[in-house]
Amino acid sequence: MKKISIISISISMLLFSCVSNLKYTECSDNLQLCQSEKKSLESENIEFQTKITELEASRKQITQKVAGLENEILLLQRTNKELKTTKESVQKNYDDLMSAYKSLSAGNKKEAEIILKNLEELQLTLEQKEKQLNELSKSLEQKSADLMEQQKQLTELQNILDKKDQDIENLKNKIKQALQGFEGSGLSVTEKNGKIYVSMEEQLLFASGSYAIGVHGKEALKKLAAVLETDKTISVMVEGHTDNVKYNPSSTSQIKDNWDLSVMRATSVVKTLLSYGNINPDRLIASGRSEYVPLDTADTKEARAKNRRTEIILTPKLDQLFEILE
């Protein structure tokens, strides 16, 4: 009987060990997957920021072109006005000489020849001025057309940038309104670099050392999921963050360190969001950052509490902006 009990205990321990190993393997696989997705997202983020920088540079370049064209047009208009005045003056001299020539041609041949020569020179000058005016008019027309095109591009670019800013502001307000009952209990909504950051402190979502989401946290995520469900253009990355206190696992825990804990917490949030709304899973990424992106580096209880958080980063779709750059 004693022998049977020992065998039974041994089998139980073996089974428990297998289950624990399976969970650990699953956790380790999740960590590797999240780290791979994190690298991919960081690469996408660099590309996104580069395109935004290029867009701002394009706007600056177009603005400079517009200013340059406006100055050129003002100069051409001034020159055109001066040429017209000169032409009118030459034309008057020509008319006066022609009148004098006609009155002298019958009586004083020598003076008439002098006047005729002057008339020919003035005629040549008039032709040159007329040619210059025509060329200047064509240049003015082209510069005006270029200016209109550049102003059109600048207006279009500015409108899209303004719309992007307005869309981000509207999204931030929408999320703040949905989560207004939680902002005093460890939740904040901010905008940075064209993205919305919904930061939830550990106390709102998890018990210490756990990745199981509590009732209060689930309610907040449910309201956030409702917003994400209505706007299908938003990409979502969930980042788990821990403090720098070393994680001490129990012998039965599949979580071995802060990396595991941050990944599992991010994964729990992603799964909870998916369970509450009709959200396409390819819009979400779970990422564990462990202790390496602290908000406060001070070695205090308050700083560590601030660093134990989950950040839900929302990125609006910016295809329209990228089409302008291409």
C-alpha cells in the first residue's frame, strides 16, 4: 500500500513537472515572438518617423519655393512696368520725330535725313523693347503657373497635416471620454510624436507579480476596446513594463524573470481587448520591455510604482500622408 502511494506521488510529480515545463516553454516562445515583433515594430516606427520628417522637409521646401517665386514675380512685374514706361517714352519720341520728318521732308532734305536716321534707330529700339516685353510676359505667365501649382501642393500638404493632427486630437479626446472614470486610478492618456499613449499602472490591471487582469482593469479595457472597434484604422501595440526589482519565481511558476512577466502582461491585455470587441488581431502586437524603459530612474518606492505599467500605443493610419511623399 505504501509502495503504491509512493508510485502515485512520483507519477503526480512527473505530470506536474511536464505541465510546468510546457508552460515555461510556452512562455519562452511568447517572449521570443514578442521580441521579434518588437524589433519589427521598431523598424516600422523608424520608417514612420522618417516619412514624417520627409513630409515636414517637403513642406518647408515648398514654402521656400513659393516665397522665391513670389519674389521673382514681384521683380518681373517691376521690370515689366519699367519696360512699358520705357517703350511708351520711345514711342512718343518716335511719333514726335515722325511728325517732324513729315513736316521737313518737303523743305529741308538734310534735316529730314537726320530725323529719318533717328527714326530708324528708335524703331529698332522699339522692336527690341517689344521683344523683351513678350519674353517677360511669357516668363511671368510661367512663374505665375508655377506659383499656383506650388501653392496648391502646399495647401494640400498643410490640409493633410492639419487633418492628421485633428484626427489624433479627436482620438485622444474620444479615448479620454471613454476612460474618464479611470484617470484618477492609475490611468493617463497622452499624445506624443503623432501617437496616443494609454498608460495603465500596475494597480489598475494586475496584482503584484501576476499577469491575471482584475475586474477594474477589465472594465477599463472593455471601454477602450469599444473605441478601437469603431475606428478600424488604428494600429495597437501593448507594451508591458516592470520595475527593476528582481523577480523571484516560485518553484511552480512559469514566469522566471521580469522579461517573462512583462510579456505575459502585454499578452493578457491583448487577449482581453480581443475578447471584448470585433477587433482584427492583425492590428495588435504584444511586446515585453521588462525593466529597461523606466519613466523614473530614481531608487524610490514611488519611482518603481510609476515604472510598473502597461502602455497601449495607438497609431492612426497615415496612408494619405505617405501617398503624398511617393
